[in-house]
Amino acid sequence: MNYNGIIIFGEMGSGKDTLADFIIEMEPKTKKYGLGDIIRNMKPIVSISPEWSGNERGFFQLMADKLREIDMNILNKYALAKMITENAELHKVTQENKWEDLYENLRRVNENILPMIVGGRTKDDFDFWKKAGFLIVGITATKENRFHRLAIRDGEEVAKNSNPNHNTEKEVALLVEKADFIANNDGSLEDLMEKAKEVLEFFHNKEV
């Protein structure tokens, strides 16, 4: 069986979205989904809530924790549901044949796009997408490089207030080491672009 898609795991500031964007440039059929999409849609709340000013990432981490209290896979299921409903005619998913039905839906999705998830963080995320037949990609970078990128992207105050000791940040660092493909991002953008090319080659030439 070939891979059904790609999911990228990495600590904050490691370059997950940049790697994903390079993959999209090289493979236009790719469509990106973020496990944090449902949470990022709450960004307007942060902008009018001064108590979260400068600590936006802390707000998003708290929201993710609360959602996972409802269902540890709720972010994964949201991303999968969005992926299917946007790109294929839904094949009904039953309790008795859950994964067989999901595989059929992913087969239909693959006829139209190469689905890519950005933002895997927990073991539940890892196990869910591994079961779904996705290529697990891990991206690494030094602590200094990750902080520098966060400061450029979000501002130094937000970067300083980001919590590298949050439970998901500790967990994702361990999960990256177990990925099917590991890309280091301590070099140049050209180096990362080469890694994106290698990810696609691995995706197309390997089987689950």
C-alpha cells in the first residue's frame, strides 16, 4: 500500500510550515491542513483580549489541551473530516468498519490531492496518522535557531513567552526521532528545499 499523505512533526520554530510550502511548490497537487486550524480560527478572540496579549501561543496551547480533554484525537478527526469533505464524495464511515471506510475515503481524496498535515505534536497524533497510512516526517533544529525564527515570525515578546516546556513540546521532540523521514533545518533555505525534494522522493518511492 502506498502512503495516503504526509504529516510533519516538529517543535515550535523548527520550520514545519516552510518545509510544507517547499513541498507544495514542488508538488502542486499537495494541499496543506494544520492540526491547529480549528484553534487558529480563534485568533480574533486573542486580538481583543488584553489578558492574552504577548502570550498568544500560550492561549492556543491551552485551547488545544482543553479540546483534547473532550477527545484526544479531536484535532486529528477535524483535519481528516475537513480533508475528506473538501476533496471527495463522502463514503459513509461506520463503527463496525471504521478504518476500512476511512481508507476508502482517503483513496478518493488521493484521486484529487496529496493531503499534507502540519503540526503533529502528540503520540496520539503520531499513532492516528500512522494508522491512516501517512508518511511521518520529523523536522529538527537547534534551540537557538528555533527561538530566532519565532522572534522573526511572531515578535521577540511572543517568542520569549512561548513555553518550550509545555507537555506537547516535550513530547514532539521525542516523536520526531521516531519519524519515517527526518529533515534537519539548521542550514539555509536552499538546504531545506533540498530536504523537501527528498521527502517527496521518499513519499513516492516507499510503501507503508
